[in-house]
Amino acid sequence: MTRERALKAVMVLVGLLFLAAVYPLTMFLWRWHESEFAPMMLSLYATLGIFLLLATRNPSANRSLIAFTAWSSFAHGAVMAVQVFENRIGRGELMGVAMFVIIGVALIALAKQPTFSSRAG
């Protein structure tokens, strides 16, 4: 499998994950945490999911979107990790941290431009 095909596959999986998770997470967060920020945050992930799916047509033209998705996943995972270790959220949320780190690493690794060594002929 080529790097671009693998990148497209990851982008589709992440895009669908972001879209599929919106409704159940919104219902869970409203019911158990009475959080007013959750729908707002999840609406951003739904939008990001849609744009990732659209970007699969031409990943090289959408490198900034891919980079944003990767780095915002790292940032979200880092915030969650701090919250876990400060006992603000449960330890079970470390699975979410791992998911965001995996998403970030996969996107960065696959979107990385191949380097070519320049040799004088």
C-alpha cells in the first residue's frame, strides 16, 4: 500500500470516527457531566470529520488540515492526560488520550513528505 493510500484510509477512519462519536458523546456528557461546553466542542470535531473526508480527494492539497488534525489531537490528548493525573476526570479517559496520540502520530507519519537525497551524478 502506498503512503498516500494509507493516509487516505487513516483520514477516512478518523473522519468517520469524529462524526460517529458526536451523538453518543454528546448524550453521555450531557447526562453524566451536565457540561455546557461539550456540544460546542463536539460540533468542532464533527466539522473536522467532514472536512477530513472531503480532503481525502487530494491530501497533498490539504496538508494544513491534516497537520491541524494531528496537532490538535496531541493537544487534546495532553489536556486529557493532565486532567486524569489531577483527578479531574477518571483514569478510563486514558484510552481517549491513547486514541488522540495514535491519530496524531499516524497522520504526521503518513503525511510527511518523502525526502530524496541529492547526489551529484
